[in-house]
Amino acid sequence: MVTDHASRPAAARSLGLPASLTPALLKQLTARVSAAPDAARVTTNAPYTGVPLADFPVSTPEDVEAAFGRARIAQKSWAATPIADRKRILLRYHDLVLTRQDEALDLMQAENGKTRRDAFLEVVDIGIVSRYYARNAGKYLGPKRRRGAIPLLTHTTELRHPKGVVTVVSPWNYPLSMAASDTIAALMAGNAVVQKPDTQTALTALWSMNLMYEAGLPADVWQMVIGRGSSIGDALMDNADYMMFTGSTVTGRQIAADAGRRLIGASLELGGKNAMIVLDDADIEKAAEGAVNACFPSAGQLCVSIERLYVAESIRDKFVAAFVARTKKLKIGATYDYSVDVGSLTTPSQLKTVTEHVADAVAKGATVLAGGKARPELGPLFHEPTVLTDVTPDMTVYDHETFGPVVSVYSFRDVDEAVARANTTAYGLNASVWSRNGARGRAVAARVHAGTVNVNEAFAAAWGSVDAPMGGMGDSGLGRRHGAEGILKYTEPQTVAHQRLQGFYPPKGITPETWAGLLTGALKVMKMVGMR
């Protein structure tokens, strides 16, 4: 494994915070947390070095209740704000994120440990999403004429009303994308938001919220609380009009049950054990490069990254050689610039999971083709990008989500076997198919049980196509973000039907039997002339 000069042990130990993360900025952001002045405090540590990073006030259930109370008052006037005014705020936010991106990149790296390249993709994501919903919300949310019950006599309109106050629970792995993208849609739909980001990456979420207020968002429309789910989770659920959650499948199941109890909607993006299929006609070099980009972004801590590689037997040896060679050349280390390829894991628990999965696989007969070990000399949470083969069903890594820089390589004889093996999982979030023949690749992709499938790309093509829905099947969740579904889920549809002159009941002077005959004849004529 090649390392950058800035990643040598001494450099890693002395790596300080970027100059942009001043004490004044950190104090300003942590003051944005909805908590009492005398609240208990919690400290986060920087993954690169393990040194203390930020000190947050901890919200209590009472603080959450108070945040929802303020949000409900603010939401009423926000819902009455014309979409054109919301659009202007969101486009100003778009510009601020791009202009001030260095602050965001520094924050994400400091809190998450990812590389600057991976952090920058989050800035790109928020730019795309904010522009998309600013420019398309009017189309999705405006009144729509619908076909009436009786032609010419029934005037029917579909209206969209905001849910009210939405709870957004966002994870630590993509602290800007996951904190802001779902909130953007909820706000544009006229809702207020009370959000609980993961504490480890709460600075980035607070920074995003701060910029939205700088762009003109009225007070209390977006609020942030900090705390463990075991402490404030019930308050977040019990006050929500809708729940947006990104996280583990175990927690997602509980949230779905609680939402069902309250009869509110929920959208859940959960875990994945994503597969990449390399067909026998794939461009081997491009597929190998694509596999590197599929497996190791953000040190593999990406819900849509690839953990299973299925390669056609006829090209397996050539592909594996090319893939392993590229993996071994990746630069791993801690720098606040674009000079490294793979950064740190984010939490000690995640490093523990990765090392245990690899150790279990090796102990049961798996072969390590690249990587395979932690790198404590670089920093407390570094682990090499790892490629395994000879993985069998009795190994934990076979069907459990690792959520780290580890991928297992398998082979297949024909397309039917490849699809069957890719679909042998309870998950169904993302997948990738590689072929020189685009039509063939798309045909195979349509057979894969996953919410998004990319052809000749890892995940960014589908994720970045924000006009199309994104989400999981099976244990990977329910509901969708992006596209029309991504904003309409935050609304309540209402039908207003105005009946003119004559309805379904007979007018005076016509018997019910005669009227029934007339309506029957009218229905037959409508079908005959092709009316819908």
C-alpha cells in the first residue's frame, strides 16, 4: 500500500484542524443546537488523530418538545410563503454552499475522516439537489386538474399540502448529503424540520442549517437536536408528522413499527450488501477502475458502495489482476487536500466491525488478495482497502454488511447465475453491471433486485440522476428520495371536486330505473370512444 508523505506516522500524530475551523466557528455552530443553557455536554473526536474535536450540548426530550413547538408556529407562515420565495432562498443556499465549500470540506474531513475528493462529491450532490427542487417544486406542488367523474360536469383539482413538521434523522457517513438533501425537499414542500444528525458529524449538519438561515430561511423552520436515540428518539417520533430516517435496518424496522402505530408516513433508507456484475464482454480495464471507485469511496462507508463482485469466469483472472493492482496502488492517509485516495474509518466500532469481518473470513479459509489489515501507524482508525476471494456462506462477510473498505470476489458461468447470486440477499439498495453492450447491460440491470442499478458506473450515475427516484427494496428500506416522489412524500394530497348541474342521482321527472339505463349507456359510449 502506497502512502502519501503527509500520512507518515509523525504527520498523522501532529495533524491539526484546518485553519478554517476556528474556535469561533465551532462555538457558533454548537450554539445552534436546540438545548437548554445548562445542558449536559458531549465531545466528539477527530477520526484522523483521535483528538477532541467539538463539544455539543445534549438535547433532552423536553428540548425536543420545545423545538417542535417552535417549529409548528414557524411552519404555518412558511407554508403560506409562495413557492417562488422558497425557491429564491434555496437558490441562494445553493450559491453559498458552492462558494463556501472549503469550510464544508474541512468539516466533513475533520468529523468523518474521508478524503477531500469524497467530501467534494457531497458538495456537488447538494448543489444538484438544491437546484433541482428549487426549479421543479412548483411543477410538483402546484394545483393539478384531474379528470372529473362526469365529463364537463365535474371540475376536479388535486392540491398538495405540507405534512407539517418532519423529523429527519441523518447518519454520520455522508454528513452533508444526508443532512441536507432530504431536508431541502421537505422545506420546499412547505414543512418545518426538526433534525437529529449523528453526533459524530453534527458540525457539518449545523453548518448546512446555518447557511440555509443565511440564505433567508425564517427562524425556527429548521432546528437541530443532539442526543442518543434511546434518549430522544421517542420524542422525535411522537411529535413528527412524517419521519425520514437513514441508517441501519434494525433501527429502521423499529421506526416503521412506531410510524405505523401513529399512522404517519415514513421513508427509510437502510443497509445494503450491494453487488457488481462484470459480464464476459466488459472492458476489463474500465471495469477494474470502476470497481475501485465502487468499493472504496469514503473508506467503504457508503450505503450504495459495492461489497460483492461477480465476474464472468472467462475474464475472471484478467479482471482480478487488474483490480488488485489498482487497489494496491491506492494512497491511504490523512490530508486536508486532494493528494490521497482513501481516508480513515469514522468510529472505533466501525473499525472493529471491519477487522472482525476480515479476521473471520481469513480464519475460515478466505484468501486476501490486497490489504487485509488495520494501519494504526497512520492514525487510530485506518484500514487498508481489502480484496477477498474464496469467501463462503459460513463467513460473516458473505452476507452481512461490512460498511468498510472490504469487497469479496466471486465468479459465475452465465448471466442467469450472475443475476441469481446478486439477488441472493435480503437487501436491495444498489447494484452495478458492466458490459460493452449497453442494451445487454441494461437488460441485465432490470433483472437485479435493487432500487438503483448502474450500467458501466458504480453508483454516482443513478444517485446523481436526481430526477429519478432513489431508495431500497427488501431490507434496504421503503420510500424514495429524489424526483417527484422525493418531495411529494412530504405532502398530503387533497382532492377538491366541484359538481355542476347534474350528479349521479336522477333529476326530477326521471325514474331511478330510467336513469340507471341512461348512465349505463353513457358508460358504454365512453368506453367505445376511448375515454379514460
